[in-house]
Amino acid sequence: MRSLLLLALVESVVNAQYLVTSSSFGQDKTISPNKFGVPGWHLSGEQYTPQQLSDKVVLTPPYPGNRRGALWAEASVAQSEWTADFEFRATGPERGGGNLQLWYAKGGRSQVGTSSIYTIGKFDGMVLVVDTYGGRGGSIRGFLNDGNTDFKNHHAVDSLAFGHCDYPYRNLGRPSHIQIKQEGNSFEVKVDDRPCFQSDKIKLPTDYHFGISAASAETPDTFEVFKFLLTTTTAYAREEPRRNPPSIPQQQQQQPVGQMEQPQQQNPNQPVQDTPASSITSQDAQFTDLHDRIQKMSHSIDNLFREFSKLASQAEQRHAEMMRKSSSSDQLGGVKEKLDSMERTLNAVQRDVGGKFDKLHNSLKDSHNNILEGLPQTMTQIVSTGSPRMGRFIFIVIVFQLLLAGSYIVYKRRRANGPKKYL
């Protein structure tokens, strides 16, 4: 297990990624410690000043359209191998438009500024374009220029792309992640951790600047930038890239590894003194420094194992002592009696409750049977006694008819016997 841990430590040291803070932002919870700008970056725009918030920079506003914004690193990149991680988000109406450019160009802000791929003239470097070219819902394309091609006046700029992939980036509701990796002659672009395009024939020069520019159409898309991280595997990236490493005496550089290890072997608990990474230039010095630090890690791990063993033995002793104090026979007997008493009480309660439930069930059953047996007879008696008698009703009708007939006869006789008037 110790050997596996050492191998993991060696691999982590070899594959360590160092952040180039002078060309990065968004690595913390906030983009900037204040609202006066992004440290190491310059914001600019045309008819609009990019809005800086706590966790993002808005390069183009949601209204009005035809606006431009840019964000350029003030320091150039001194490393030949690096990895750039870029997070952005684009939102807008259904027919909105615009484009976003990620630049790696010579001269940076002074040469490119807020230009897009269609408005830039001659430039020296690489640009990654995010737009809705081709009507496929979104695409990412890469362009290279050595300073001789005028993109603004070119008859078919889109045909100059050396790589592309389709990516619907609009209105995703989350930031999109683009990663660019330059390692030797290998150039690779990934989108959301999926390969976009790559080439093994591209090696970008050093001392160029990273920059981000965006342009919106008449119906605008809003482009928001959350993070840009530049990392490298070279250790001196942690120091100021422009500072020249101090010269190291030749005798110190050629000192045998065994002599440098001797102080570590005499006193393994002595901490390794921190030295500037820029002072380690030769491979022997790098290997010696790596060896000393791994050896110190091994000693520290051994000390941790010994401390853990001591703590485990002390915990076992304390547990055994507590068990001896708390496991006497009298206490166990008292606990057993209490458990028996509780069991008897529960059995009595169960019997009592069970009998009452049986009685209640029988009472409900008897009431139900009585209702089913007596209800039909009772309803029949009520209907028969409460219904009207038909004989009386017929008698009343006949009497009423006779009264009407008698009244009519009397009326006719009086009219016949009355005096008659003649004109």
C-alpha cells in the first residue's frame, strides 16, 4: 500500500498543472476583488462598456443590438505548452444573432481590439469563433493567420477555417466549456469535455496575448464570460514569466545527487526549504528537488502511520476498560429483571386491549344485523299508514261534481223564469 501511495504522489507531481495567474480570471468565487476591473485584464467596447458583475463579465447587452465588447490579457504567454479553459453563455431571442471570438494574437488589444472575424484585417495568431454559421444551430471554428491575409477584404473568410465542429450553444441555461490544449505540435479543442477538432501540425509561438471579443447583431445575443484559466505543466509558470532566472554556480548545478541527499538522510524530519522555481533550470536539479520532496513525503507518511497505530491501540485500551467497568453481573441482572417486567406489562396490555376490541366488534355486528332485519318492516308500515285513502278522495270528487250540476240547473231555471225585455 505504501508503494502505491508513493507512485500516486509521483504521478501527481509529474502531472501537476500550474495556474498562470497573470492570464487567468474566475478561479475564485468572484472574478475580481473589487468592481474597478478584472486584475490583469483590460475591458473595452464600442458604444457599450462591458458590464462587470461578481461572477461574470457581460460583453454584449440584451438591448440594444449592434454592440461590441472585448476583454484582453495584459501579460503575454511565455509558455510553449499550455491549456486554456474558457466558460461562456449565450442567450437571446429565437432569431437573435452574434459571434464570440477567443483570440491568441500578437499585439493583443492594440492589434485586434473589439474586432470580429469579419471586421479584422491582418493579424498574427489564432482565433476560435463561436457563431451560427451555416444555419446548423451553432458551430465552433478555428482560424490561423501569419499576418499576411486580410480577413476583412477576403472574398470567402469562412473557407479559411482549419477545423470546426457543430455545437448548439444558444439558450442552454448553463455555461459552455471550451478547452484548448497546446502540447508540442499537437493542438486540440474540446467542448463540454468532448472532442471538437485537433491537429498534430500546429505549434503556436510564445509571447502572444489571449483575448475575448463579442459582437451582437441587430436582434442581439447576450454573451457572458464566467471564467478563463490558463495552466501549464512547467513549474516556473508560478513565478513572474518576465523575470529572468538567476544564474546558478556551475559547481552547485553539477553537485552529485548523493551529496544533496545526505542532509535529508541525516535529519529526515527537517522540512524542505522552499526555493523559487525559476532557480531550478537543469534536469539534475529538477530531479534532485523532486526526489527530496518525495522522500520527505514518505517520511511524513511513515510518521502518520505510526501515529494512527498509537491512536488505534489507545482507543482499544479505553474501550476494554469501559467494558470492564460497565459489564458487572449485578447490573446485567437488574437490566434483565427490568426487561422481564416490561415484557409482562406489554402482555397484560395486549390481552386487555384484545378483549375490548372483540367486544366492540361483536356489538357492531349485532347492531348491523338488527338494522338489516327491522328496517324493511318499519319502512313498509310507515308507507302503508301514511299514504292517503282513495275512497275518501273519490267521494269528494263525486260530491263536488253534484254541487256543480245542481248550481247549473238552478241558474238555468232562474234565467228562464225571469222577466223579458222587448225593444
